[in-house]
Amino acid sequence: MAKIEKELFLNPEKKYRINHIVHNWQEKDRTVFMDALNAYGYGGVVTNPNQKRGFFTDPENLDEFDEILKELKEHDLAYWIYDEKGYPSGYANGHTLIDHPELEAKGFYMTRRVAYEPRHTTFTLDDESDKIIWAAKYPIKVVDLHESYVQYDRMQPIPFTDTFCECDLGKEEALFIFCSKPAYEGSHCTHNVSLPSFSRYVNIMDPRAIRRFIDIAFEPIAARIPNAYSGATAVFTDEPSLQVGYARSYETWPYALAPWVDGLFEEFEAEYGYSMLPWMPLLFEGGPKAYPIRVDFYRLVGKLIARAYSGQLAEWCEAHGGKFSGHYLGEESMTSHVKDYGSYVEVLKATSYPGIDVLHCYPEIHSFNTSKHGQMIVRKKGTNGMMAEISPFVLNDVFSKDPIENMSAIMGIIYMNGVRTTHSYFMTDFAAYDPRVENQTSVVYKTYYLSRESANRFNEYVGRLGYMFDGIMNDCNTFVYYGVEDVQAKMVPQHTAFAGPERDADKSTSAITKRILNSGFDFYYADRDDIVDAGESLASGKPMISGNEVKTVIIPAIDVMYDESIESLIKLRDAGVTVLFLDKLPRFGTNLTPGATATAKEHFKAVSSDDILAHLEGRGDVFTAKAEGATLIKARYFKDGQEMYFINNYTRGLDATVTFDHKKKKRATVYNPVDGSITPINMGETYTIPSFRGVFVLFD
């Protein structure tokens, strides 16, 4: 890695600067817009062929797109190819589903018939549904007048056709019928801003659907412009997702849906070695006995999406000399990770270059998890960070009162947590450069935040962040457990938006991680696979996760935990790693076979959040940064072999007077990305960090 060059820090290269998102190009004067992009300090664009004459198959559109790409190169502007007309990516402006309704997003629901006395029952499929996919009956064990339960391990299959099922139920028997149907009404698809909205969407678990999307949206560009994808930095995909979760809490729907794709039963048995059919009711009801089947089910859903969507698209892009990137829904919460993807980690791991969407650009509501969850995938894949799309659309009226301050605060946070490339809807007044570029961009919110001067300053700030963070990752030995299995175990299809116990893990995790970061400490997320790897690494010496020594593992309050995680945590504890369970210990494991348990009470005791902070403070960091009245968020790195810290003043309206101290070093150099200044400083001296900005502190 090259040494830090003062000139490059002061004037960062274009590859570190922001890419402006451009969906529509004027047929004339577009080169004036490219001149403006350069004049305003941008590094490139995210763009797509013109949509005025149809979709990507229109030869005139593609020839014009070829010209645009050549003109961008002449203007020294990099480009990403936006894969769609709008979002969610995959439906190709409706073309993917034309003549192929079988590729539509699907879910399946459960209905039941109960007999406490013998009776005959029939079921006829309604006109909202596709077909019956499974039917079986089970005995009911009646304990007393107040309690009875289904004996799920005593399933008896019942014959059925696509549309009809009937059977005789004996005394104390239950019939369960499972039907597939389109997943559309009430979903994210009917509540988006893309045009045309209210368009049905593809099944991202179905490889046939995504192959058709490739044929419609990718292949024509590659055929007409052979170097389009190899010349692009990457392809940008936008919010593909399952549609089985409802979007509004005030809406109630007749069908509570789980994700469905033809062949799901066979895929499940091939993945896990047992049939899901006897346990189908437990996806919709039941207590702790249901947890293992749900965890297996939702992890499989993630793997199917990874194979069909992100994996297939990444393979195609890489075969054409490019990369597949973009972003997904609900980065902030594990609840969304399960609802929208089954397993968010599996889906992002299959991309060429992970990406996130930053909608909450107001510091007081911004979730650190937006970038911290993505950072986990970056760490696993070893990529040079991730992409972020910044979209200040949430609390827009509040954000607009101080937009540059608000966005600068967010940029510092996401870059210290792994972002290295930014795409922007942070709108700029290009018309001040030349009125002819007024209509070159198209978004819902037409508020312009950046003048030419402020755009250059903002691009320089972000560019300096990108230059300093290029190629490095956080040096951190504290890991917070990503307990997504607790969410998967509690995820029961709902008739309205999710708001139940499946959110418990998110609440605990967000609270403790926010407190950790606001107290000046850093962490990585680590999931079951990471913790198991750390336990196995003990055989070779120190416990390690992705090249980082593991010294502390913090487990938020969860009820369900992989048995393998508990076993590995015991090994790590015995090897000297501090293992801290917040508030309670998990009570349930994830193995379907009875006898395996996640009971941790024999080995661990729960602690409070105060205890966790006391432990982190008691470790005695070698470097401290303190400022009265300010919240300083700090992370450690190594840059060109030098110990480096990024100190972010995450305090509104306060320029923090910061005192630095290092137990082993007396002098440092402060690199300030705000103005490009480089200042030597002695330990014990103070340095002023502006509100919502960050600085780099390097030690020889």
C-alpha cells in the first residue's frame, strides 16, 4: 500500500468522490451536464439507458446509451449501470412477467379444520390462490378442558388436487391445508415510488425469473455495447425483496404468508436431510418446538435468494468483466433481514461488492446498524469496503433545515464502518451552472441542497474519507453477536406488518451497540459461523475472526441461539475470551433432534449493560480522546503500517475541544478531511473537531 501523499489527501482522486445518480439524460446538452458534474467535484454517475422509447431492448436507446458511456469516458467520469427503470429491481418495468405469470412473487398460507368429534370436511381453493401445495392431518392431545395441542410428529398425509381437498376427521384430529398465492397486495411493491407503481413483482427465489430479468435488462446492453459492463465500475441493483411481509401496520389482510417457490420442499430436504412436510404447521404456530424448523426454513430462503438472485447476477456480471453490487431493503433490522430475505447475510455474501441504502440521514434517527450490518459481510468477504446509496428521504422536512451538517455526520459514520463508495440523491443545483441541465436528473424530491461551492466542499470531504480509508478495515477485538436465529425462530407469518416478539433481538441489540459506540468503543458483528470459526481457530493459537483477535464477545438479550454458538463460546471463555450475555441467557437451541440444548446457565451468568461498559472501560484503551459535552465515536485502523484512529464528533452544534492521550506514543499527526490540513500534535494538547465532522489521528 502506497504511503499517504499530502497532495492526494488535499485533492482526492475522482474514484474516491461521490457518484451522482442520473436516470434521465436530455437528448441534447448532456455533455454540458457532464461538464457541470466535473465542475461540482463529482467522480462519476450511476445511470441507465433512456426510458422514453421503451425498455432496454430498444436499439435507439442502446445506441444513445453507448454514446453516453463514451462521453462519460471523455469527461473522465466513472459510471455504474443501474439495472432497472425503477425499483424494486427484477421486474424490468413489468416485462419480466409478461406471458410468464408463473414467475411472480409467491407466498403460502395455512388453514386448518379441527374436529373434537368425528366429521367430514372439504376445502375448495378460492380465486385469490394458485393451488394447494400440501395437506395432512394430525391427532390432537387433549390435556384438560383448558389445554390441548397438536401432535406434529404423527402426521398423516391427505390426498388433494390443485383446488380441492376432503377427508374424514376422527375424534380429536386436525386437518392442515397449505396453499400458494401471489404475494403482492399490501406488500412493499404496492407502496413504492417507482413508475409504474402497483406493478406485480418477480419471485427472487426463482432462478428462472432472474434469468428472464437478465435476458431482458442485461443481455441487450451486452450484445449492443460489448464493453459496457467491463467498462463499468459495477452494476447497481435496487431493493429486490420477498413480498410476503405487509408494509403498513394499519392494514389487515386475509392471508398470512411464508415465502414460496416451486420445489421448496425438495430444496429443504436436500439442504438439511429431513422433510419439512410434517413440521409445516410449525412455521405458522407453536412454541419452542417450532424454533428449529423456522431457523432452518428462513436460512434456506436466504440461500435460495442468494443462488437465484444475487449469485446468478454476480456470476453473469463477472462473466462479462464487471461486478454486481447495489443495495437491499431494511439494512437496519434483523427483523427485515428475515422478513425480506430469510437470511440477509447469505444474500449479500453472494454479491460481488456489498451495498447499503442510507435513508435515515438525520443523525438523531440514524441507525448505526445501517453500515454495521453491511460491515459484517465486508469482513467476511474481504472486499475493499462497500457501496452506499445516500437518499435523504426520511424526515425530509427536518433534514432540510441543516442538510450539509446532517449528511456530513452520516458520511463520517458510514465510512468509519466500511463504506468506500457513495452514490447520491443528495440533490445539487446544477442549473446554477447552466440552465440547460435542469431536467437531467429525476427524483421524487426536487429540493436542491448543494450549490457549486458546497458540492465541491462536500465531495472533497467524502473524497478524503475515501482516500484515507481505502483498502483498510477496522482493527477491533470486540464482537457483538448477530442473533438472527432468534428472529428466524420467532418469525410467524402475520396478517399485518411485523411488530411482535420477532423484534425483541433488534431492540436489545440496537440499544447495547448504540451505547458502545457512543461511549467511544468499536465493535464488529459476528454471527454463528464467525463464532464457530473463532472456536476452531484455538487449535492454531489465538482465537481469531477474519484476522482480528477475539478478546470480548457480547451477546444481546436473545432467547434462541445456535447450539454450536454456545459450544464455541464455552471454548472461547475457557481460552480467556470475555463472554458477556446481556440481561438474560438463551433458553432454546436450534437443533431439531431432542437432547441438544442451548442452555447456558451452567457456564455463564447474565450481566447488565452497565457491566458491559465497565468491562470495556476497564480494558484500558491505549489511545483515548476526550471532550467535555461531546459524543466522540472512535475506531482504530492501520494505514501503511501506522496506527490510525478516526475520531468523529457526533454532536450537534458543538465544536469539540478534544484532548488526545496515548500510553505509548508522545506525538501524532492529525489529518483533517474537512479542510485537508495536516497538523502535528503532542499528546495532552487539544484539537478542535467541528460538529458532525471527523479527523484522522496517525501515530508513527
